[in-house]
Amino acid sequence: MNETAALPTAPLRARAEIDLAALRANVRALRAHAPGAALMAVVKSDAYGHGAARCARAAVAAGATWLGTATPEEALVLRAPGAGLPADVRIMCWLWTPGGPWREAIEADLDVSVGAMWALREVTRAARSAGRPARVQLKADTGLGRGGCQPGGDWAELVGEALRAEAEGLIRITGLWSHFACADEPGHPSIAAQLARFWEMTAYAEERGVRPEVRHIANSPATLTVPDSHFDLVRTGIALYGISPSPELGSPADFGLRPVMTLSASLALVKRVPGGHGVSYGHHYVTPGETTLGLVPLGYADGVPRHASSAGPVLVEGKWRTVAGRVAMDQFVVDLGGDEPEPGAQAVLFGPGDRGEPTAEDWAQAAGTIAYEIVTRIGTRVPRVYVNEGEDG
């Protein structure tokens, strides 16, 4: 993880400012959307590029009672004493491969996902070795077609074997869960179909004696727009960081959310060039006339998408500029149209948007991707600078 608690004495080449007050407010807004359910703050992939430990602490302070990660390694870092999280916060991880650190997860009191018989066999062996039961959540594939157990005979076998392991004291079945495929597409027929299948699969397990602490299927878009999916727990990922899961669903402001990350850099160079001057690799941009160019010291090694070449928006001294030509590994150029800001002037790639700057969604549109990818890909060369760490008054 790449966390910078305070500004160093030297000016920063670039920075990703993380507004923890915005994150706490987003947690409260999401809890209001699902008042009858507990909230899991998903902090996988270093909290979508925002910094897992800091964001986890802020989310818990605002009322999240669960944390979610993809890999067990991510979860184990959060359970370590240095993460500064309360011992009673539940942490779940779900992306396992054979031979994973099952025993370490059991000893760290993590909730682990099991969606196949091989995983149940491995976790029960680890529980015998650890001398304590594993906290296991059974995952149902209700239609996404990724992880999880298929309905019918496969689910019946998994539930039956899990109940036998629970009777032996090897596991505790703490949850039943699944994941939507198209909750970010309003009205998609798969949403109702998956919800019905989840009801069927959880009912089957409960009729045979499973008594889960939580049942959950709602991700960020379902939390915001499918109240019937809230069950006992909602898993909020991208919405936690103030980004709408889909522009079709609404803007962040429509849901009472505020983007948490602002990415900016200091101009490294400003120079005047004549018309007809090629810019960056391949000369895909040629100046239409005499102008000024600004050099922004961020590139695809920092997570700026190369697909946004000649398209990505940047705010410089109150004006939107566009990437001129190719995004390179460490830098790109903007055409300043004759303006001459001083070297060191701030170039804002994206932020909340309420000060005139582009947003992560604007960059997603420019790169032909989704805003999730824009924030998650910001690399470790860019320091995270945390603001508003204190509790809200």
C-alpha cells in the first residue's frame, strides 16, 4: 500500500488527495439507502486505489461493521495490529485458489468464502490443523457465472457437506451470499432472475439447518436501486469512494455521494512552439498554429490510460485542456492555447467536479472504460495525501 500521511517538505510531482470526510459521508449516505442492513465497506485492491488501511478505518468510524477484500492476503494485512482496526470488525475475503493461506485466515478470525467442494475440503483440513473452527460463507452462483456453486445438485452437495463439517466443529457457516451480473443496468431481466434464485438457494440451505449470520447479494448499484436485494448486509465498493456504479443510474450527487480522490500534478514545463509542431510519440497531434504547451509529469506508468491519448481532460488555471497526442510512460502534453502558466502550476486530472475540474467519469468516457478502472489503476509512484482525517463535527 502507498500511503502518505502528510505533505513532505519538497513539492510533489503529483498527488492523489484522498478526502476521508467525503468517504465517511458516503458511508452514512449508503447506510441511509439500506437502513435495515449492515454495511460492508469493500476495500479490495488497496481500496480501489485510495489506500486500504486509512479508508477502512474511516469507513468503520462512519458505521461500517464489515470489511471486504478479494484476496486473503489483503484481509490478513487489515487484521494485523498495525492496521489500527477494532478487533470486532468482521473481515471477509472471497478470491481463493488451491493451497491458499486457509490456516492463517482461520487464526486471524476472517470470514472465508467457499463456493466449491475443493475449497470446503481445504478449509476443513486447515481447521483441524488450527484446532479451531473456520468462519465460512457459502457462495451461490445465481447467474453471474464466475465464482460460486451452481444451483441444484452441486449446491445440495456443498450445503450437505458444510453442515456435516459444522456438526464436527470444523466450521461455522456464517453467511450465504452471491453477486449480481447486471445490477448496474436498470431493468435488466437478470436482476430479478438472480434475486429469485438467491431466495431459492438460501431457503434450501436454511430448510436443512443452516443458520447464517448474514445473507447478502447487493453490490453498490443494487444497494442504491434494488431495495429488495438488501437482506442482512450490503457490500458497497465503488460507491463508497463517491463514484456512481453506472451513469445510467445517476450521478454521484443523485445518490448523495461525493468522489473521494482528486488526482493532480505540477506542470514540469511550459513553452511556446510554432504552428505545425509535432507533439509526443508518433506526432498524432500537430499544433494548428503558434501556441504554448504544458508538460504534465504523469503517464501510463502512473495509471493514466494510454487509451485517453488526445482525449483526456485536464484543468489548468481554470480552463479545461485536452491531452495533446500520445500519453507516454511518465508524461503527457496539453495544448495551453497561448496561455503561459508558471511551471509548477497545478494540473487537475480529476476530482469531485464541483470546482470545475473533470471527474473520473470524464476520464472513463475519454478512455472507453469505466470510472472504477480510472481510480483503481493510479499507481504507487503517486503518493496518497490524506485530508480531513479527523472525525466530523
